[in-house]
Amino acid sequence: MSYLSSETKQFDTHCHLDLYQNPADVVCSLRQEAVQTVAVTNTPSVFPRTERKARGNSLVWPALGLHPELAVERRGELPLFAEYLEKTRWVGEVGLDYAVSETRDQRIQRRVFDRILELCAQSGDKILTIHSRRAARDVVEAIGSDFPGKAILHWYSGSLTVLEQAVEYGFYFSVNPAMASSERFSPLVKRIPRERILTESDGPFVKVHGRAATPRDTCHVLGTLSSAWNEPVNQVGERLLENLRSLLGDSR
Ligand code: MN
């Protein structure tokens, strides 16, 4: 579990495999390019299905999630979250989203997220892939500097000040093709240490050439990083794999 094969060429730390029209086709395509993929889920009740499908497929790591946009409606599933947590090291999609909700809903989201963080802290070595739309400051503050696990801010779109705080706390950042091609990315990428960057697709929500991005599309992020870092693409690829290895390996 969570062991990275030496064959791995690319990886995706945030993909909604269960939400594609044909998940089986996407899973098949992982084999061709050896793309290690974290299959996030949006509620605890759908996790067992993803977990079952991932058994026997070393390229898929299932993640247990409770998406902030569903936190109000599905907070009754927190006991299920607690029950399934021992089945995986990966947690996501979790976090906060202040774009869509009222203050009351934000407070509920925060309570749900705090409980998730508490449960994860008790287990010790969880890796979280975290949503933080319009809530970056609260997300970073909620996790804090001494969280006993790893935090990956997925599709970060907050301020540079909060980003620097997150860097100081040791968090990682996962970048998808839509994020890498946006103008907002260039100031962000300058402030994130190279050893803290990972790749994600956030498929099927992110689109590439008008179709749903798949884990293989993480290759599109490499070109942007290659220009930003002035490093050859293959060297960027190696560096990113090294980042994933260190994320998996060194427990703080
Ligand atoms: Mn997502």
C-alpha cells in the first residue's frame, strides 16, 4: 500500500476516477504509461466501492473523502469516515469551500474539517489532498504547523501570503493542467519550493483539449514547470517522482 513501483513514470495525486463515464477505460489507460493515481472520493459512503476496485491494482491508491461542498448534507457520514480511515493512508477530497456557502454552512464545513483533521492526526501518517477554494487561510490555519501527517493543497488559488505560510508548515502543492496554463500560476510557482510540487489531473472536472482530463494528462504540467524552472522536461519528471517518494517515505 502506497508503495511506489520503480516502473512509475508519472503520477496523479487527485483524480475522481469514480466520476468518469467509463472509469474502467481510464483505469486501463494507467497501465500503458505507468501512471500512479490517487482515486479521491467525495463521501465516505462511496469509498468502499473505490477501495474494492483498487484491490489488486497497484497503480490505484484509494482515498477516503468528504468534499466540503457536500459536508453540510453528508456530515452524518463522519462515523463512516472514522470507520474506514484505517483502510487507507490517503484522505481526500476534504477541505473547505467558501465560494458557495453561507456563513452558517461555512461553520459546519469547518467543524466537519476539524473533525477529519482530528481523526487523521490520531492515525498519525495520513496524506491529505485538500480543497481550499476561497478558504485558503482557514484551511492552512486549521491544519497548522504540527499536523502529524502530510498535507497537499490541491489546485491552490489563494494569496501569496497564505501560500508562504503553507510552505513554512511543510505542505505540498499539486498542480493540474488547467492550473498550470492559467496566468495566475506564474507568481505562485516562483514561491513554491521545487521539492514541494506534485502533479494531479482533477479529472474529470479539468478539461484538456475540450475533453475530461485523465491521469495521463499530468504530463502537460511538466512543460510549464520546465519553463518556469529552466530545467529539461525529463529532469522535471524525475524531480517530481522524487517529491512523491519523499512524501510517501519520510514521516515527520
Ligand atoms: Mn477534485
